[in-house]
Amino acid sequence: MRGIAARLGVSATALYQHFESKASILREIRLYGAELLQTEVVDPAATLEEPADRLRAMAHNYVTFARAHRWLYSVMMEQAQLDWAAMGPEELELTLRPLKTCQQWLQDGAERGCWRPDLNIEAAAFRLWLSMHGLCSMLNSGRIDERHPIFPFVDQDTFVTHFIGDTVKALCVAPPA
């Protein structure tokens, strides 16, 4: 709580004059982050026509978001366990919107014949989201970068581009032999 107060330029005691608990403060931070995630990650990718292009753009935007907002990303995705049952409908909708959008784009791609016919849309959306989260956590923690003894690429950006490209490519229909 002292860290949050310091970032806001107030005392920890002052926070409790506006919020009833630490949980309510973290909830508001997560909601703010979810709205920002929508405008910085999902909305720009939604302008693309091809489902695979949308998924790649959303994934790149997600990595950019996590790197640009490290503290916020950590609060949103890494710190506290979410109590899904305690969330109201609006909070639940906002929190799940990026994942549901990913599912919809995968469904759009399936209807266009872009993906492997055996692809489970719901599971693929979770795998894609989890892959991007794992990538961001590893990048933000400094566990994977050019200093890694067997890092396979010139730099992090090249690695990220290949990681995302290969991840989306794994969903696609294989080209004819």
C-alpha cells in the first residue's frame, strides 16, 4: 500500500480515506488497467481485416503494453488471485473482454477457413493469451534477453516477432505440400 501511495503522491493513510480496503484499491487499479488494455491492445488490432493479422497485432500490442506499463501489468496479471465469483457483471465483462475478443477473432478465422480444422477455439484463445502472458512475464523479469547464454536471436524485438509469428502460425491451416 505504501508503494501505491508513493506512486500517487499521497500517504498510505490517505488512500483509506477514499477506499474501504486494499482489495478495493487493487480492484480499481485492475479496472483502469483493463480499460487501458482495451484501448492500447485490442482496439488498434481490431482495425485489421485478416484474423491472423489481428491476432499478431494484438499479441505485439500486448507485449508493448506489458513493457510500457510494467507496474500496472504486474498488479493486473501477476500479483493477486482474482475472485471471479465476487466480480459484478460489468467488472467481469471488462476483465474478460480481451480474451473474448481473441475467441471471436479465432471464430472469425475458423469461419473463413484460416485455422486448422481440429482447432478448439476456446482452448486456443486461452493458450494464446497464456503464451503472451508468459512471454511478457519473462521479458519484464529480465529472465530472457540478449544476455541469456543461449538466446537464439539478435535482440528481444526479433525474438518477440518470431515468438508471436510462430505461435499464430501454429493455429493456421498447413500450406499444401
